[in-house]
Amino acid sequence: MDERLAAADAALKAGRGEDAIPLLIAVLEADPNQSAPVYRILLTQLYRAKRLEEGVTWGEAAVKRYPRDLELYNLLGVLYRRLARYPEALAALDQAVKLNPNNVAVQSNRGNVLLDLDDGVRGEAVFTRLVRADPRNAEFQRQLGRALFKQGKRAAAMSRARQAVALQKTLIDAWMDMAGMLNEEHKTAEAEELLEKALVANPGAQKLIEARAIVLRRAQQMRRADAYLVGLLPQYGDAAWLHYQLGVTVADLDRERANFHIRKAVELDPDNLDHLMALIETMERTRTGDEGGNIEEAYQLAQRAIALKPTNEGHLKILNEVLIRVCAFDEMPKIGDFKTLGRAWASTGRHTALLKQLAHVKSLEDRYELLEQHLIWGRMIEAEAAKNPIRKPPPRPRDGKIRLGFMSSDLRAHPVGYFALPLFEQTDDRFEIYCYSFYQGAVADRVQEFFASRSTAYRWEPEVHSRGAAQMIADDQLDILIELGGSTHMNRLDVMAYRPAPKQASWLGYPHSAGLSAIDYLITDPYNTPPRRDLLVETPLIMPKTWIALGRMIFSDSHLITPGLPEDRNGRLTFGTANNPHKYNREMLELWAQVLRETPGSRFMFIRPEGSSATFRRNLIAEFERGGVDGERIVFSTIRAQHMPFYNEVDISLDTLPLTGGTTTTESLWMGVPVISLIGEAFFERLSASILANCGLADLATEDKAEFVRLAVGLAGDRARRLALRGNLREQMKSGPLGQTEQFARDFFDLIARTVRPDA
């Protein structure tokens, strides 16, 4: 026997599989004609060592050499599955089945892959056959239940899961499946009761203890979940899983507590990828302290995670968001491409990730692909809602009033709230206003109190699940419901899938079609309505002039404009932006660099909290230097929220593209700083153009990139116009459609009245 094979055999017998791997590889590299068992042993050890990519490479070589070896195809299929390469896993296992259709292990593995692919029909066929052959196999009963559940056969699925635990009370995954089924049907109390029974049968089982917290969290009962987990600390205080569950539970309630617990989880179990990804996510979202420093820590941790080649869609979403925050354009392709990522996120319910796709469309094909990604999500969510529909109350008696609902967790001190204010400052006697918020904060701020005081009903329900929220809204018997948040933080876009109101619309919070056929309308205006109507799912409800107006609580004269031009005070002209980095892309920065190149001596200012991240600064400076602009001309003002005074240091704002500014555009103009914008084909590419047109500055928006540069350079040379705008633009806004809040409210309510009662 080869000495290396003998040494590998000895290492395996001693339980040192890791030591056997390099010996086996050396043998096979020296002589690829080694027997099939040598390949099988190597693949098994690579699988156990979690060296999955290497396992696939060797597995592919092995089946080429031994195309009739069933066990090699089986191992290759299992390795593919662990890498979430499900189609390839299925192909390998299909080949194994051809070699021996009666092999139980191969059939079971193939059934599992079919369930991974959400193919409940074929999965049911596989596990039905296995159950018939071995009806007392609890795992086969469980998997048959999963296949049935994926087809919506809930009663039959639950019956199979119950059979599984009757056969094997220690089969914890079957208990978990039943709890999950009850949870999806929003039967939280029943799920908790079942888990109590499971713990009686399996005392101290960690998965079951965790499962109760997960059930409560998915039911939006965060405070109950928090209390339950805190109660476990005396017994499990050194358990990484408990700190992880506590951290993700309280993330929206108390970010600092979340950070403590998640960091503790990573310290206790540094090899757990879920814990590491949770730490990356929470640091990226931490707004207190040095925000840029928090982002920098998230980025450095992300480097460690990327090296592990994660495939989970949630993990990829977290990594993508961190790379976006630091403008790591060269690293983003490591996560995946526009189409693959977008469709993966959509098909796994991660609508929030799609917002970060908007800045990366480059062609008309991309715009339609982005629309399809939203539709993929929408079809899935509507199918889920249809499985458990709400109860529709009978029509209420006509009393002459129109019941208008606004659903948003941002009807508070938030940009969405500020733009919604005019509708509450000038109410309309034709309407009764109902508001619905799921905001997780403990105390209402003064803006929220104002909204509540001007509403017929203000329903603040932070712990209601989506179906419960839909039922609550339906019970109010609205005529029309308008959602204002999309899938942004703490909002519940999926509530709309239950169609709790006969007519439904979107406005303000999300600059793209949501993807739900249950949303009938999108409120727009003549300037931002896309010329290609097939870039919208909804029918546009077009306001006469503007789709927004300026709420007085934020757009006030308390934000002082320093007289004169910043250019005169600073000795050089300053371009700038306060837009979020999720709107940045390499092509946009190339255009900005061209503007600076053609404006000698000018500089560019980023007014962003990311400015204290060394990676953010380094990447942006590198982009400008690539565009022929010296890095010394790029400056960073690191600030969050209190950024309005910094506009006194900016002469001209350059808009982001293709995803334009919205709030930032209005803020810049309010501070007397003109904005140059590029107009695109989609709704999200026309927001600034609408604002500029309604300020009398339509000439500062263009559909041509070369003209964008000419406009910026020309305005830089037009001191007289910039000085006039600095002194007069605010009054110009007040007297125009954006500032005429009474007229805006009349137009809005008239539009809604015509939509609800077209014959009135």
C-alpha cells in the first residue's frame, strides 16, 4: 500500500480526518487512477470538514472517472446541496437513481433537494414511496408532511408530522415543523402549547427552547419574546444561541442591547456564520456613537464572512448592504450579479433588498428585470395570503363619508411623515381618516401625536402580525387604503396582499412599483409619471401639479441660510451631495468627476455619516482619482440628521442617478442650493425632475448625460444666478406648488374622492 494511503488510514482510525485529507489528495494527484473507494473517502472527509467547494471539484472528477459509481454521485449531490446548488444536486442524484432506483439513501437525498427547490409535488411522490416501503420511519413521515405543506395541504401535512412524533418523540425537527405550520397560520398560542409538549418529551432541547422565541418573534410579539429569553439567562447565560436570539429579538427595540448580545454570541461561538452575519448587520445599522466607525467594523467583519463564500440569501443581502455603505464597487460582484441576486431575494421574500437594486439599472432590459423581481415577490406573497384569507365584513351603510386609510410606521418625525403632514394640516370634511402604524418605538413623538389628533382613528399596533393587521384594517371598512412605506424598515407591505380595502394605492415611501397586483394605484404627478406605463404595475393616479408638498414642521425658516455664496467664503466652488450611498454607482461617480474636471479648482463634499469610515473615504477618493480628479478635492462632512446647516458650504448639489434624490433634493433647494439632475425612464429616475419643475427650475434637469455636465459647469460659472437662488429660492418654493399646501391637500382629496366615487 502507498505510504500516504497507509498514513491516511491511520489518521482516519485515530479520528483525525483533517490530517487524512492532504494525504488522500496527494495520492490522487499523483495517480488519479486510484480506486473509487479512495475518492469516496476523500469526499466524505471534505464534507465533514466543510470544505465543500473542494469536495465538489473532486466529486466532479470522480464521477467522470467512475460514471457508474452510485455512491460517488450520491456524495456529489449532497455536496452540491450543502452549497445550495440545488439544480446540480438534483442532476447528480437523478443519475444515482438511474443506477439504482431502489437505493433508499439516494431517494431520500433526492427528495430533500426537491423540497429545497419548493417542488412539493415531486417531493410528495418520493416520500410517499419511501413511507410505503417503511411506514415506521419517522423522518420519512416528517418529510412527506413538508412536501404536503409546500402544496398548501395543511391538514394532511400536520397529520404526517404528528405521525412522525408518535413514532419518534425525540424527532425534534418534526415538532419544529408543526410549530412552524401553526405559526404560518398565525396560531401563536397553539404553537406555544405544542412546543411545551415537545419540551416535556425532550427536556432541555435547545432547538425547542429557541423555537418558542422564534414563534413569538414571527408573530411580532417582540416584547414577549424578549421577556422569555431574558428569563433563560440564569440557566443558559453562557450559551451563544441565547445571546444570538436575544440580540435579533431586541434589534428594533434597543440597538445597544442587541449589539451586546450578538457580540457576546460571536465571542462564545466564533465559527457560527449566522452569529457573525448578525453582528455585521447590527453594526451596519447602529446609528449611535461613531456611525462611520460602526460601518467600518461591519465592513471588516464582512471580509471574514465573504471568505467563507456564503450562499444563504439573507447573508448575501447583509453583505451587499455593507459593501454599498462603503462603496466597495469592486467587491460587489463577489456577492452575485444583478439578476441572480434580485430574483433570489424576491423569491425568498426579501423585498427590502430590492430597494438597493434601483441604483444599478443600466438599460431598459434592466428596468424590466427590476420590475419582474418585484413581481416575483408579489406573486409569492399574494399566494401566501390566499392560503389564509381574512374575513371581509359586509359593506357599511353609506353615510356620505369616504373612509381613507393611511398605513405607515413613519407617520412620525420621519421624512414620510413630513411630506404627509399637509393632508392632516388641511383636512377635508368629506373624509374620515384612519391611520395604521407598526412603529416599534415605545413613546410617540410630537409629530405622531399630531397625526393621531387629526385622525378619526390612529391604530398603533407594533406587535400585530401582518394577517392580524389586515383583519384590523378590513374591520374598519375603508373605502381606500394608501400605504406609505413600501417594505422599508418597520413597515408591512405584505398587509396589502390580503386586500383589506376595496381600493388600494401606494404613495411616498417606495420609489418603485411594489409588485403586488392588489395595489391598484400609484400616486404620481405629470413630471414623474413614466412615459412607458408598462414600467409600473399599478395605474398611476396623477396629481395636477406635484405628488408632494412641504410639511411646515420640517421645511421651516428655523433652518438659516448664510447670506452670500459658499464659493466666496471658501475660496473655491463646492459641489456636494447628502444622498445615501445606496444611490451611488461607478457610472454616476464618473459623471460627477467629469463635472469637477471641467470646473477647475472646484471640490466635492459628501455630507454623510459614513464619512468617518476609512474604507468609504478611500473608495470614493479612488473613484474620483480614476476620473482624473485629485483626491484632495474630495472632502467629507460627517453628520447624521443635523445636516441642514452643511448646505451653507455647498454651491451646487449634483443629483444621484439613475435613482434620484427626493427628500435630499427638497432640502437642498430649501437651503438655496440648486440641484442638477438626470431624468430617466422609470418613476424612481424622475423624482427630482418633478421637484425642480415645481420650483420653476425645470431647466436644471436633463435626459442627456453630456447636458448634465454642461448644466453643472454652466451654473458653476453663473454667479449671478446662484446668488439670486441663494436669496430667493426658498420664497420661490413657498409660493409654488410645493409650498401651496392648502391647494395640494385639496387636489389630493379631490383625486381620492374621484377614484373612490367616480360617478359622484
